[in-house]
Amino acid sequence: MAALAVKSLYKIFGNRGDEAVRRLADGTDRDEAMTGLPGTAAVIDANFEVRPGEIFVVMGLSGSGKSTLLRMLNGLIPPTHGSVEVGGVDITALKPAALRRLRREKLSMVFQHFALMPHRTVAENAGYALEVAGLPRAERREKAMNALRLVGLEKWADSLPRELSGGMKQRVGLARALAAETDVLLMDEAFSALDPLIRREVQDQLLELQSELGKTIVFITHDLNEAMRLGDRIAVMRDGRIVQIGTAEEILTDPANDYVAQFVADVDRTRVLTASSVMERPQSVLDVGAGPRLAARALRETQTSVVYVTGAQKRLLGTVTEDEVSRALRAGSRTLDGYVTTGQVRTVATDTAVADLFTHSAESTHPVAVLDDRDRLAGVIPRITLLAALGNTGSEEGNLAGEPV
């Protein structure tokens, strides 16, 4: 089951919303559909699911409808049409008391401008949602301190917000959401008020927390780089509509339309693309039990300088070159065992950013080997392919456009 599911969601501000929905549902342009009707179409036919433990980023410029969409996800704004399901429960059908209970138990918000109460201590702010829920003081304090410990602010528990920096205040807001122990975190432009360096630090902390806690997070931002850095998947909004949903790599290498292509045109591709998106299939791979004659033939037929050697469960053991193969032939060896070397090739994980591959490539005699999470050889990256990744600006090169290699 999806942690959160949005189905045919519309929000029309103004009268005659049903008529606007009818017009918009057939794909009519927003301005044309609203001609003669009072109000504004803020969200148009949004459909998506958020997986448990995923950071789902909704990205768009001001006026694209992303904040309105977020407020419908926790029932702050009722939709004109459609449904929002949290853990399988349609919140649009809940009565006020049931909706408040669901918010306390399932949904937490982190706001752009911290929303801290200046007269309460850091610990009291962190535990405020628990106070509203009626938990005893001692239990509130314990849960608040645990949350503050996660964000590195336990030493500031008895301080007032005015004693904190902007980044620390935002971490208190994050701790408040974590203390509530809800399944889903909704973050509305949560880091946009921070200075760039502090913003990156808080982003790092969110990613560290996510790796530890595995929360389901819906993150709203207008910053493309932030979206690319944080999102497991990204939904791009324009004029109320979601125009593309995909991973950062998918959006960068295969934009759905000209708008998305222009949006991502200035992105540093080397920080988004990973080893898996630029690697090629290795031309010569042999099991360690293969004989040196097979290795010699592979080198000759593929005109390559190295054979990649695998062992049990296809795990990469190392490489053999022409010199090692010649020694094995002279020795009369029937296998490559004992002739495999590990120092001639560098290895990286499939999710290594392209920007981090250049050092590995420079230090490797042969194409860099890309390993999956089981240390199996997934592909190789020759230097020429890495250089092509720097110069690629479109999807015309199959290897860099996500096409099979």
C-alpha cells in the first residue's frame, strides 16, 4: 500500500468549481478553461503515489500550485474534486474530529519560517504536538529530547528560540515533526529561508536522518538543485498541473516537454547523473575458472587491454591483462586463478555521482568497474565515456539518455 495516494485532485478557488473541473478534465488550457468563470485553478488533475520511506519532492515556480497541493494533503484545504489517501484512509471523507486525530497520528508539518513559539524553550517547542495530543509532561519531555538528539540540539533543550541560529531553528521544527512519530512528514519550502551554506548543512542532516529513520516525506521546493539533491522522485508542476514525475536522472536525461528541458538546462549534470547512467557493458568478462586460452581469445577478438574476472555469484575478483594471460599460458595453467590482479582497476558503486568518478578514472589503468550492491560487475566506464558525460547537453547520445548500452 502506498503511504500517500493522490487521485484526480483539483482545487478551484472561486465559484462554479464543478464547471471548471469539467472543462479542465478534457485537457483544456487553464486560462481558456477559466474564461468566464470566477476564481483560479490552483491544482489540476494531480495523480501520484508516495511510497513508504520515500522522499517525494514537488517542485515548481511560484504560482505553480505546489503549496496548495501540500495543504490538501493534510486537509488544511478541502479539494474541489478528487481524493487524498493516507495509509489507505481517504482524508477528504473524514469529519473534523477524525481528521484532527489522523493529523496527530499520521501527518507532521515542517514550515518555511520555523513557526516556533518564542516564549517556549526548544524542548517545549519540540514537544508541542505531543502536548496537544494530551501526553503527560514526562513523556513529552522524553520524546522531545530523543528528537532533539537526532538533530543534534539536545544541549539547547532549555534555550529559547531567540538564542538559536536560523539553521538551528529549522532543526527544532524538524525535531517537532519527528517527536510526533507520525508516518508522513510534509515539508513546505522548509529550507528556503536559510542561507546557502546553512541550507546545505540542513539538507545533509535530513538525508542522514532519512537513512536512519526511513520516514515518508513530501518536500515542496522551488529550488531545482534542492529537488535533485533530496528527491528519490520529483514531480514538476506548472500552472497547476504535474507535467512530469521521475527520478532526478530521468527528468534530466528525458524531460517530458520543452518546459522541463528548459528548467533543467543549467543543472550540473555531473552532480545528478550517476555511474549507472553512463556505464557501458564490459566487452570481456570471464569466470575465474576459465582457461587462459579463452582469455587470450577474448583479448584478441575484442581488441581490449583487459579481461574482467568474476568468481562465485558473479562477484568481481579483478582483472587479467595480456601479460598475466601469457604467464598463465607458459605455466600451463588451466584456470585464471592465481593470475588475477586487483590494483589495475578502480571500482565504484552504481550510485556514485559522475563528478566523483574523475579521480577514480585518473587513478585506474583501465576503465573503471561499476559494482552493484552485491559486488557484481554491472558495467564499466572508459575515460572517453566520462568525458562525453561532461559535454552532453541533450538526449541525443543513447548512453547518456538512459537508453540500454
